[in-house]
Amino acid sequence: MQITVFTKPGCQPCKAVKRWLDQKGVAFDAVDVAESPEGLEQVRALGYDGVPVTLVRDEAGAMVDHWHGYVRDSLVKYTAPAEVAA
């Protein structure tokens, strides 16, 4: 599983998503849309106007899920241990 979090400076919900992932020991890429026009375009292509946007891809790189904001249920779904998530 590959997780990308699209963020911007000073965004408290962005910090909360990244903190959650860090605390769960989940590797992720953070893309600052203020510095990455490509990242901003990806966010817009998904239909969002703001951040944080979390994008989940499977091992093959296919998009599995995405959401806007700090969505605890989605974070739990993708950070639960395999034996619990199964």
C-alpha cells in the first residue's frame, strides 16, 4: 500500500493526518501543493479544492481510495494491523 498526503503550510488538519500516520508507523509521501504544481493538479483532478487529501494506492500503483480532510474512519481502515483489518 502506498499513501500520499497532499498538504500545504499551516494546515492543521494536514498536520493531524500526518501525525496519525506517523504514530501508527505507516510510511507515506507528503506533497506540499504550495510548492508542487503537479500535486495541486492531482488534487484538483480528484475533484477537491482543498487539503489535506489522502490518496491510497495498492502495491501495483492502482488507486484504491482517496478523501479530503481528517477522516478518522478512513485512517483507521488503512492503518489497522493486517490481522485486525482482515
